[in-house]
Amino acid sequence: MITTRFCQLSWSVMLCFSLVQGASAAPSPVSYGVETDTFHPVKEQHGMVASVDALATQVGVDILKQGGNAVDAAVAVGFALAVTHPQAGNLGGGGFMMLRTASGRTTAIDFREMAPARASRDMFLDANGNADSKRSLTSHLATGTPGSVAGFALAAQKYGTLPLSRLLAPAIKLARDGFVVNEALADDLNTYGKEVLLAHPNSKAIFFKADGAPYQKGEKLVQKNLAHSLSLIAKQGPDAFYKGAIADQIASEMAANGGLIGKADLAAYRAVERKPVSGSYRGYEVFSMPPPSSGGIHIVQILNILENFDLAKMGFGSADAIQVVAEAEKYAYADRSEYLGDPDFVKVPVQALTSKAYAKSLAQQIDLAKVRPSSEIKPGKLAPYESNQTTHFSVVDSKGNAVAVTYTLNTNFGSGIVAGNSGILMNNEMDDFSAKPGTPNVYGLVGGEANAVQPAKRPLSSMSPTIVAKDGKTWLVTGSPGGSRIITTVLQMVVNSIDFGMNVAEATAAPRFHHQWLPDQLRVEKGFSPDTLRLLETKGQHVKVQPAMGSTQSIMIGPDGMLYGASDPRTVDDLTAGY
Ligand code: GLY
């Protein structure tokens, strides 16, 4: 079954419905496909995949049908997206996988990029000591040692059931035989692609035709070099990438162009398993990504603050509910700027930041009637201690194993640099370090010493693959791209589902808002009532209507045991499907 492209046509109907719901104190039960639902999820029984690309989703569903488990399917989807969604799908980037097995065991696989050994604290400062974003975004210095191949190989070997070569086969076919370019890729090649890919002959040769134009919707894109690299990994395993012919290509590309990644960096790279950040929210259990992502900590922190307010009673989209959430977000992002970094290098105060007591002390500072300006909010005193340029996919199999993966090249097409003849686009994740404390990165995020560049360190991320459980069973699998907006987008998926009783399609389609402390601005999507926005301005919020945020790909398991999924209507060409 294929997801329907619901737009926000009947939003006003939904808003009225939700406000009536909000009059009761207890959250409404989630409804599944009953006639009062405004948006309808895809419904399947055995297994489901939600991803940003229809071809990749189909690859995952095929693996599930062939008897692969959710990890097998997720790994195959990850490799397929590296071919069909080069904006963010990748071999040359990194990311995170959250896994919850049918037996209730949770784990997190960290395959975030690492700074090369020759990286140094001030490498992105110009002669005047100012942060130079060209260096951290589009030069060969922008690339961290990639982690995706190691991450997928680790996941498949430890939690999958099929050989890696079988999981790579669909991606090899898509790269070797080509695939038909969809609207999303054509649009992105025509905009971001022209900005970052054209400058590099290897990249231009892949994504632009002989006449100099990028591939258009409906045309076939063949990537022979990428097919060869994928085949090498299928034959030799991840060593082909980290020690073999692909490592040679990457190291030569860097050496010839002032980049820092050498063969020793690649050989030393390891994906690592970490304990997820966990919390509780109104009786549900929340599992999300630990550092070097900031996502899990701040989702749990904000939920802990929100537990002190009756959001259901306030109602979805009400000025009071938005005020509470936005103010809570400001405290979380202020703490992020101070305390978060790679846990292998800095002591991140996970317990303190996610404690209910700390959240209560922050909740007491939130005034429903009046905004606290960001300039008055500082990172808290604790007890001792992300354009939608990323991509997320969710998978659930017939046994109830659930996988959420968010991975990225950072900005669209990463650095725009393809390493030699490998066909592999390289990330520009080094921009996620704080180049200079206090200076915003590409997402406007301000960082501190905890996230300064250091050799072999992983840059701080906002990617938040998240799994919510209810009564000991997986209930919601979700995540999103969106840079700094990832945390608040995933947060709203959880709050919309739990507090406002929305089904997964409704929770996805509902208009979103975002506050990240600095800049002191409440960013909102179209779709909120002008009256609500005026009320928020009266409270002191600086409201700005801006383009859509995030592209969630989510699966909810209903009380009937059925799988309900939704791809984000903000994105074209994404697909939720199952069997
Ligand atoms: N590159 C965006 C993030 O990791 O948050």
C-alpha cells in the first residue's frame, strides 16, 4: 500500500477537532483510521518502511519480504539512499541508528564522522581570527572521516540475519543500471547541486549532463563508479572502504587538495555502540540518541519540562501550548551550547540535564503570559555532571524489531566533493564543530569549548532517531532531518501523538514551530491561526513564518498490533510502504 499525499487542505477542520479534544485534562486516546481522523496513515500488518525515497523504501520492503529483519532492511535502505538520494544518503558521511528489539532491548549505534588526526582547534579561523564557513563547508578541510559504511556493517553483523553482500545488492543494481530521477532530486540538483557540485569535475561528471545541465525529472542517472565502490564493499567488507582501494581514493583526493584525511584516519575509524538516552513522559518510555548527538538529551529534557504543564487541556496550536514548548526549547538549546560534545572527550552531564528535578526548576521559570528574552537565559547551573539536509528512515519487521536511522552528509550533497573515481560524495560535517565559541554554524547554532575541534573527536549533532514504548512495547519509531530543527520536530511528533491524541499521519502533518534560544525567534510554519500568532506576539515572542521544517518518516504500532506509518507531506517522492 502506498501513502497518500495529504497536504494541509483541511487544517482548519483538524484544528477545531483538536481544540475540542484539548478541553479534557487527560490526553485523548490515539485513534486509528476511524472516521474522525483527518489524515490517514498507511496501514500494514507484517512489516513497514518509511523513507524519503520511494525506491529505497521498496528496497527495504523487499528485504523484509525475503525474510530479513528490521536491521537488514534498514542497512539495505541506507545503502540504496546513498545511490538514489545523494542529497543526504551516503557512504561518505555518518549518522546514528536506534534499535529496539522485539524483546525490548535498546541500543544505539554511533557512526558519526571523526575529525582527522591532523585537525586542530582553530583550523577554520581566517587570518583575522574569524570563523570562515567556506573552509568548514566547501573545502576539503570540511570532511570528517566517514562512518556510514562501518556503522551499517556493524549493525548487519551484530543484529542482522543476512550477509552484507545481499544488503548491498539492490544499491549496486540501482547505481549500475541507473534509476529515474525524481522531482526532489531534480529540484535539489538544480539549486544546491549547482552551488556545490559544479565546482568539482568528478562531481559534475556524475550529476550533470554533457550539455552542462543537471539531470532532470524522468531522466536516468547511472553511477558506474559508485556501483564499483559498492561492489568492492560487497566483496571485501568494510575494509574495502577503510583500508583498501576506496581508502586510497579518499586519501589521494585529500592529499592533492589540502584535505586532512589520511589512510591512518580511515583505518582507525570505528563505529561504536552506546547506551541510548532514556526518559519517561506521561507513562511512555522514550529512547533516543546519546552524545555525540544532542538530540536524545534535549528531547527528554524538554519533555520533562512539558510534563509540568497540561498541554492537552491547553489544546493543539493554542498560544499557551506553543508558548510553553517554545520557552522550554530555549532553556534546552542554551544548555546545548554549553555542555554538549563528544562524550569520548568531554564529560556530558546526561543525568543532570535529563533529571526531572532540573526540569521542574526550569518549568517554574516559564511564564505563560510573558516571554523570557533569550538574552536573559543562560546555560543552567547543573548538579555535577540537522534545509532539510539530512535524511531519516524507520523500519519495523513482523517480529516487532524496530530501527530508526538518521544519517547525513550535513548540508545538501555535503562538501560537493566526490573522492577521486570512487563516485562517493564526501561530507562537510566538520562545520558541526564550533569553529569559534559563540559564532553560529550553518544552522545558527552556537557552541562552546565542549564542541571545539580536536583530533579524532566527533562533532556534536542534533540527529535524533527516537523510539517510544508504551506498556513495554514499541509504540512509535520516528526521526527527521532538519539540522537544529531536528530536535523540535521529533519532539512535536511525540507531543502531538501523546498529548494531542493524533494518529501518526496527523502528528506528521500538523504545522510545526521551533525555538533554538539564539536567534531569539519563534519560527513557525504556515497553518497556525493568525489570532494565535498575535497572542504569541503579545506574550513577547518574535514570531517569524518561514519554510516548512523537517521530513519525518514514522511508524506507530497500534493497540491492534497493526503498523501505521506516515511519510511527511512536506517532502515529495517519499514513501511509506509495507506488506
Ligand atoms: N549535520 C547536522 C547534525 O548532525 O545535526
